[in-house]
Amino acid sequence: MPVATATAAQSSTGPNASRWPIESVRAEFPILTRSINGQPLVYLDNASTTQKPLKVLDALNEFYVHGAANVHRGVHTLSQEASAAYEAVRQRAADFLGAESSDEIVFTAGTTAGLNLVAGSYGGLVLGPGDEVLVSVLEHHSNLVPWHVAATRAGAVVRGIGLTSSHELDLDELRRTISKRTKIVAIGHASNVVGTINPVREIAGIAHAAGAVLVVDGAQSAPHLPIDVRTLGCDFFVCSPHKMYGPMGVGLLFGKAALLERMPPFMGGGGMIERVGVASSTYTRPPARFEAGTPPVGEIIGLGAAIEYLAGQNRLDALAYELELSETAIARLEELRGVAVAPAGADRLPVVSFTVEAIHPHDVGTVLDRFGVAVRVGHHCAQPLMEHLGVPATVRASFAPYNTMEEVDRLIAGVREAQRVFGA
Amino acid sequence: MSDLDELYQTLILEHNRRPRNFRQIEQPTAEVEGRNPMCGDTFKIWIRVDGDRIADVSFLGQGCAISKASASMMTTAIKGKTVEEARALFTRFQQVVTGRREAAEAGLNQAREVVGCLSAFAGVAAFPVRVKCATLAWHAMRTALDSSVPTP
């Protein structure tokens, strides 16, 4: 898919910065006016979770104040209203991801829950002894551990694809490694650590030629890139609305209708059955088959508002603006003595990982926090990639369209302050 | 002094840069790995208990300045102490880093003559999320003591 790229801006008002309506974008996010340790908040932990705009907060509040009821369970008006709103979000999500039908959209608790569902249900269905699941060294733990669990259960093996010298996913290695025993290829659309965007469409072709399905972890990509699962050619796509300006506790799973139909339930309970006896039960069709129990209805309605929020943006402009911020941050970090920016592929999201010589990332994070700058430090739930990079941890700054060039300045000043404190 | 400068006192930065007993000792009575799975910090502690006394203690590994300096200063603090003294010191140390200064002060003042400057970690109390960094090596040490000298 085409991805907008931006070159490093030389000044604080690059071509995109001057066009982006930053004041009105920021006005949507009340939290951005907060002070942290006496300094204006600089929120650069967006790859972990984004902040929520008023539109989403209002939708959550409206549900709990005026509309709270369970779905698909009552004949009373509140329940009917809640059910209609809930199913309307499913359709909106199907349109947002490019699914053919809302029957291909399952509400989950998040990307981790979605990947566990696919690994447990589809993995349980197709994996046998000696079969393989292919992943990559770029994966987040949530696209590794569920496969480890499923493979252990089935006697199957999980194998990892490495990176090329230019830090891209090694597609030649994928072609060499994939075989008839490969039942599932599970790849992140983009790295949560360095932002590298993987060529999903090409990977789908390789997977399908070998008779495998492609599962895409879209937790990082969906907040930044327009997603069309048909263009991507994937069989499953999962993402986390809380990284897309929506509420925590909900997730989206797209699965091709023909695959979802074949899959057994992952969790059993109310709302996913046709008929239940004491000794056995039959299950309803997807997507309800995968939605046992009371869902977080208010949060799903909040997700609908988040999708509306995203749809109301010029997303390519937003991406170009974010990339201008991250490319500027990279250029300025690289100017600092003793700072090393972790390498990434050519196409990348506005996510920057770096290390500071002789200062552990946690200590950099603590100093930055004292100056109001929120970053993520640690291994980012990506230990295989840390091993590949040869570092135990990094500092990660990840950008959203509400960040500013002044905030890039604050990040750089904070890193310099860490170097002062440590006498580095 | 700002709370940052209090957290990263000269003594702590110095131990971080030049950790003491940063090696593997001969014939340990126990070796224990201390891990913080949330952040990936990992230290291995070796200890040799001779009778009821800690004859030698050392560590290797990686982590932030707080965890590394704490491990280093712990080794200098407990070497030569009895097992019971080391356990008691850990209790005091936990009180220091969690801000229960009053409870800790009596003990630490007493201990300071022999222990030196563990109170340098009092600044950690202002950073609750870093308490686990300061105590990582201590927890591993206590496990090592337990397996060297089973508690009655």
C-alpha cells in the first residue's frame, strides 16, 4: 500500500507543520493541558496508548449516563438501543478496515485478546505435530506468546524470520523458510519499537502460495495508516482501539468469513450459543460465536466515536505531519554526542527508539518525566528485537498528530538534561 | 537539591559507573538470578557463606543506574556481616527506599558506622516506580542467603 513519507524538516515549520491545524487538533484533547512535575505535559508514548479526544469521552459518558444496558438480551428499550448502537459500530469498523461484511468483525478485548483468539481457535484447528507458524524478530510479545502456547499444545514449531542488512523483514528468508508444513504466518504490520512497516501484501502472496494463512498484528499500523484488509490480502487483522484514540478494553478482529465459519469458539458462555443442554451445546454463527459474555458496550460505542474521529481527519496529512516530527527528532537525536538511534527500514511509522551512552533507558525516562516528557523505556515487549539490536532496552518516543515541534525540542532538552545529571 | 539530583547522588552515579564486586566469586554457596521481567533488568548474585558469616559476595548483570548501584553498594555493605545482620539490613533498606524514614533511621544510624551510605537511596522514595530497581539485587541476595543457610 502506498505510504506517505516525509523528509527531515530543517526548521520547526516544515511544509506539513505549517499546513496541519495543530491548535484545533490539540483542543480536542483536554489532557494535553495538564502539567506534569510543574511542566506542560509532552506526551510521546502514543505507541503505547494514545490520548482520547472529547468526542470519544462524550460518547462513553453519554452511554453510561443515559444509555447503559446490556446488548442482545432484552426486549426493553434501553437494551434495544444499546444493541443497535453496538451493531452500528461493527458496521462502521467493517467499513474502516475494508471488510466485506460486518460479519467479519469480532469485538475482542484488544490486540492481545484477538491474537490469542486466532492462535487458540484457528491454531487449534489447523496445527498438528510438526507443523509450523512463522513469525519475525520484529514481533511484539503478543504476536509471539499466543503462538508458543498454541504450538506447544499441537506439537508444532514457531520459527522466526530475521531482518536484512537494511533492517527490512528478510522476504528471501521467508521464501526459503516457508513450506507445506507452514500453516500460519503471523506478522506485525509495523514494529512497535522502531516503526518499520512490513510489506504485508507481498507477505500475503508468499503465505498463500504456500497454503498458509496470514495473520496481521495491526496494533501499530491502524492508528497511522489507512487500512484495507482486502488490499492487504491478509486473512486475519487485529488492532487495538486504545492506540487509535478510542477506549481501553476493546479490540477489533477481522477474519475472513470462510475462516471464521470453520473456527470453534475460543471462549464459551452467554450470547454465543444456539442451544445449550446440560451435557453439550451448539454455537451460533460468527461473529457472535466469538463474543461470549457481556461485552464492554460503552467502550465499543466509544470505539465508534474514535473511528468517526479518525474518519474526520485527513489521514495522509496527519501521517505526513507526524513523520515530519519523528524525522526531525531522529535528525536532532543523531546530532547529540553519545546518542544512538535504533535502525529501521525505509518505510516507517513515527516511532523512534534510541539509547544514550552510559545512561540506562530507565534513567533517561525518569529524567524526562521530571521535565514532563512521557516516553516509554524498556524492552517494549519485544525481547527478540532487543537481542537483534544488541541492547537490553531503549528509550522510545512515539508521535501522534497532536504533538508539536516544540515538544521535539523538549525531548531533546530532556535528553541533554539526563546527560548533565549523569555527567555524560 | 532537586529530587533528580537527590535520586542520582554522586555516590550512586559513582557505583553505577564503577560497580564494586562486579565479578564471579570462587566456590559460592549460592548463585541466584534476580530479574525484573517488566523492564528486563537482570543481575546474578553469588554469595559464599562461611558458618553464619558472609565471606564473599559479588554480582554481574545489567540494569539501570539505581539497580546497578544498589547491587554494588549492597555487596560492600553485607560482605563480612552475619547472615542475620544482612537480612536485618535489607529490612532497613526497604524502609529507606519506600520513604518510611523514621522507622529506618534508628536502624540505619546504628548501622551507618558499619554500612556506610545506603541512605543515599532515600531519594528513591520520591520515585515509587523505581523502588523495585533499588531492591532487585537485595531480593536475589536474600534468596541466596535462604538457600545457603536455611532459615530454622
